[in-house]
Amino acid sequence: MRKRNLSFKELVKDNKQEIESDFKAIERIETKIDDKHSKNLKYA
């Protein structure tokens, strides 16, 4: 039980790191999209 609990905590830690990296990637994509939209707005 204790061993399983430890591995569960490790899994949660890994998931948090994955989520953080995904979130950073999403933020990067969103900034790219915002840049495109702001360029389009300038020309509009």
C-alpha cells in the first residue's frame, strides 16, 4: 500500500510537469495566433 502511494505521488508529479509543459506550449501557440490577429487588424 505504501509503495503504491509513493508511485501514485510520483505519477502526480510527472503529470503536473507534463501539464505545465503543455500549458507553456499552448501559451506559445496563443501568442502566435494573437500576433497573426493583431497584424490582420492593422491591415483591416
